[in-house]
Amino acid sequence: AGPPPAYQAPLLRRLRAELLRFLATSRDRRERLDMCGQLGLHTEPQDAEDAASARVARALLAHAAGRTLPEVAVVMAAALVFHFPLYGRQPSRVAVAQFQEAVVATVRDHHPRLWEA
């Protein structure tokens, strides 16, 4: 298949850096919310919703089956870009897998030039 495109390594480095920052921020938010809850302090609803969205984003990074590098890049980008509002409970593994497939299919089918790059 030849060498990878020149942009591949910088893109993956950028995704990794953004993802690590996102995960660290969400972990800190969750710890702060837990501490506030233990101390009986008020928490902002937006913080709770952001923490719930981050849990869904982390669930997106779990793969039941192997994925190609382009699929992993699309799912990582989706985890960083999308906000997942709190609708009661966490989505099921099936719902997460369906979202993964849908976001990959959207890029692959509706943006073929981007997918093939």
C-alpha cells in the first residue's frame, strides 16, 4: 500500500494531544464534582452535564472489535467534537457501537475524498 501520507503522523499526534487534554480535564471535573458532593457544596448543572458527556466520549474509545487507523481517527475526533447531553443513564454498549459505526460511515460515505486521503 506504500508509505502512509505525510499528514498522518502529525494528525494522530494532534488527536492524541487533544484527547489527553480532554481526558485530564474531564477527570479533574469528575473529581471536583465528587468532592463537592461529599462536602455538600453546590455544583453547576453544566459541570454535571459535561462530566456525563465525557463519560460517553470515553465509552466511544472502547472498541468491541478491531478498527482500522482511519476508523480510529474518526472515532477519536468524534469523541472530541461531539457533546453528549445527559438523558438519564449511560448509553448501552450497543448504542455506543452503533454511534461508532454511524460516524465512520458518515465520513466514509459522504466525504469519500477525505476518507481516501
